[in-house]
Amino acid sequence: MALKSFKTKLESSGMVNDIGYNVFWRWKIGVEANGKEHILDANHLADTSRKLLNILPGWQTYRGVECDYATWLPVSLNNIAGAYDQIRNYSLLDFDKIPDKPLKLIWHELGRVKTGSGKRTEEGDYLVISVCKPLMFIWGQTLPFDSRNRKNIVYLFPLGALWDFTWWKEALEDLQKELLKHKGIIAYCRKKAIEIYKSDYVIPYGRFLDIYYF
């Protein structure tokens, strides 16, 4: 990862101007910038659920598995509201400081949405994008780890789409370490966030890395 190649990839990619993601992210910032409210609180949960149910199917989040995501996603979003409130002010740059408990709850709740039954698995193995695509919208610090990401991040290539919590956590810890080596990329992401979202209140490092590794 080098600043020149990172900038070139983002500047040349139409993904950086994706209306669905950018409109959602600006809305999230507008809700949360006062520090008191968040997009999964009681006043905003219904709007968040509606917005994600309009967006995520088009992002092929639930492709390939017959699942009742329209029922289970709002339930899971409600169930992770407290956990989200605990992690939402952490960025990928300080991922290693986040306690496991809220992250594990989020992992299981979003993962189960794409199971046929809507139930947690005993092993905690889920299709990784079922967790990470919605979480990239609401939190912004994880990549979706779709097939393109997994292919282009060399050390992840041997892994298929079925992940457990430990794999996901270790992948983000590795990306955190890599990003912290590149202060120029961090500064560029901040500049890009201000350009696109008119704010650097929260910088969606996961989204920018998604574009870079796509």
C-alpha cells in the first residue's frame, strides 16, 4: 500500500461517488455529530432499517441464500444498538482497543440475518459480507470482504466467504497495522472525507479500503 497508488485508485474509481453510500453516510453524520444521538437509537432505528433494506439487496448482500432479511435485519439492528453505541466512536486506527463483547454481539446478530433460519450458528461461522456490508454502512470501519477484496488482499486469498469472528477480527487488526504505517494515506482519507461528506467527524476508512482493494 502506497500513497500514490491509493490516491490513483480512489480518484479513478466511480465507487467513490456511489450515491447510495454517500447519501447514507452524510445522513449518519448529520444524526450523530451532536454526540448524543445515533442511527440505531429509538428515534432513528426505523429510518436506518428502511434505508438499509432499500440499499443492501442492490449491493448483493443477501444473494445466494434464501433468507428473510426483511424481517431479521431490523431485529438484529435493534439488538446491536447498545453495542454499536459502544464502538461507534472508535475508528479502524484504534480497532485493537475495542472490547470483544460488543464486536461479538454485532458479528452474531448481523451474521444470522443471512442464515436460512435467522438463527445464530453454534460455531459462529457466517457469510462474511452478511456482517460486513451493513456494518460498512453503519460504522464505516470494516471492508465488506467480498470476493474482490479477498482476492486483492493477498493474505486473505485462501479464505472463502464463510468466516468466524476471529478471522474477521484478525483481518481488521492486520489492516489497522498496515494503515498506521502510512500517515500520508491517513491524511488523504481525512481530506477525502471532508471533500465527499463535508465532515471529518467520522472517517470511513473501511469504505476507502474497500474501494482500494476492489
